[in-house]
Amino acid sequence: MNVTDLWQSRMEALQSKASVRILALESSCDETAAAVVENGRTVCSSVIFSQVDVHALYGGVVPEIASRAHVDACDRVIDQALKEAGMTLRDVDALAVTYGPGLVGALLTGVSCMKGLSYATGLPLIPVNHIEGHVSANYISTPELVPPFLCLVVSGGHSHLVRVEDYGRYTLLGQTVDDAAGEAFDKGARALGLAYPGGPLLSRLAEGGDASALKLPRPNPEGRYDFSFSGLKTAFINACHKLEQRGEALPRADFAASFQQAIVSSLCEKALWAVQDTGLHTLCLAGGVSANRLLREQMQAIADREGFRLCLPELWLCTDNAAMIGSAAYYRMRQGTLAPLTLNAVPSLTLL
Ligand code: KG4
Ligand code: ZN
């Protein structure tokens, strides 16, 4: 039997198997991560190797450095994930890998690694969309969650408000028309002299600040559920520069609090409209920015007031990890999605 037929027959056998364990790899940006996930919901192990210290020296992710660091780390995180799960490759039923969106070199590293492993072991390989991975983190943190539900995906590269109709089936309600929410956080943080990635640092700095100190524009793009953070970011950076040029000290905590509040208010407002308009009573958050404390607290307060269910992934499941990829892969496997030998990285892959 050739390897393609072997993958196909193994994939078919998985459809009726009671327990399916997937070994997943994530390498789309600056984290090399591997995990073993059972039936899409149970994390047997999760290993995350962050390159953030290296990129912080340059104030952002340097793609070439990221690719090389992934090459170094891939085998190691896979070995460690298997070890922590108390398994070997023989205990795994399928493999999964993020093939987009992300940095092309970073993605290619993971795709090549898992294609090689799939060829060598005969284990079928499931290609996963990184954004779908973020949405699926909620299947792990809320085990009883089933579609349909609404999901606000806010990460360093994406800001999407989607209706999850079914596993792997989405309707886009809105998205950012310019910068992503995480990107805005990082650029605002840089203006305050904070290191990369600035989102979490800005959030910490904001804790002692007065959110009403700096008036910032609240952009309202044409689409009812669309976001825009670029004008807000520019107004914020200009306000910082103006004080610096005058030689005045920046009220850093107040500025951080005002900027954070402006982003969070916009996200909360649009998400609430989506709940009210669609009549769906479950809203999930996903992506790195959903680790933001103010966003979690204010969205929870709105959910309590309006009487809808809010699902908040645990903090480690908000930022990049491979467990979410293993979860998404399980539901793709159930639909028979199998990577061809020609699987390539798709840097601008979309969710829909
Ligand atoms: O989902 P993620 O780990 O990677 C991408 O797919 O982009 O998101 C990373 C983004 C960064 O922009 C980071 O600054 C932001 O998420 N982030 C936060 C917080 N934690 C991570 N932004 C605001 N507050 C946080 N606590
Ligand atoms: Zn991500």
C-alpha cells in the first residue's frame, strides 16, 4: 500500500474510534508549541517554547530569526510533549499542524517537520487554520460547549467577530478594517517605552492609571460589527510625542489605562451588539488579547447584566499554543480533512 492510501485508510478507521489522540504542532509566529490532545477536549500534554526574549531585542518578531528558532525547537517540543503525556508515537492516532495564517518561513518549518513525521510513521496529517485553533481553545476550556455560538477572536494579527455555525463552519460578522487589536496594543505600548510584546505590559501599567485622563477617538467604521484601531493608535502616539517634545513627563499609567479602555470599549460594544442582534446566548473570547484582564472583567460584567453566557479560555489557552490546534484538528478529522503530500504554508489563509 502506498503512503497516501495508508493515510486514507487510517483516517477512515479513526471515524469510528472511541478515543483519538492527536499530536499537534504550532509554529506560525514566535512560539514553537506541541501538544497531545484527546478527542478534541482533553489536553494530555502541552509544551510551549517562546522565542519572545530573542525578538524583544529588536522590538518585534524578526521572521528569519523566528524560522531558524523553530527549526531548532520543533523536534524538542514534540519529544517533550510525548514524554509529558507518557506516550510514544505509537500511542498517537494522527498528527496536526498549523499551515496558516502566519509568517511563511515559520509556518513552513512546522509544515515540513510534520509532513516528514507523517511520511515516516504513516500517521495521517491534519492541516489546521491558526484562527480556527484560537476559536477551538474554547472547546478545551469549556468542555460542554457546542456550536452554534459567537466568538470574538482578538490576537496580534486578527480581530474577527464570527458566528460559529458548526464545527469548522463560520459566518463572518465583522473584522478590523486596519490594525488588529493586539497590534494596536503592541504599538501603543512601544510609544510608552515598553518592550515587545507590549500588550500584557501595557495592561499591567494601566492598573494604577486613570482611564478618563486622555480623551481618545472612538472610531466607528461603516460595518456594524467592524473594528478600527489605527486612528485610535495614531491619536495615542501623537499625544505621547506631543508631551515628549514639550519635555513633559508622560503620565504613563493614565495614558496606558485610557488607551486600553478605548480598545476594550470598542470590542465590548460590538460583541454585545452581535449577541443582541443574533439572539445567540453564548459568546466566546479567543486569541492573545482575550488574556487582557480589563476585557475579561468588562465583558463578564456585560454578560451578567444582559444575561448571556461568556466563555473565557484559561490564560495559557488565549495566547499561541498547540493544544488549540489539536482540538481544531479533531473536528477536521471527523470531516475527513487530510493533508496531501503537497501541503504548503499559506501565510494569508482566511477563516472563511
Ligand atoms: O494570539 P497571539 O498569542 O498570537 C497571534 O496569533 O497573534 O496574540 C498575541 C497578541 C500580542 O499582540 C500581545 O500583545 C497580545 O496578544 N496580548 C495582550 C495580552 N496578552 C497578550 N494584549 C493585551 N493584554 C494582554 N494581557
Ligand atoms: Zn495566535
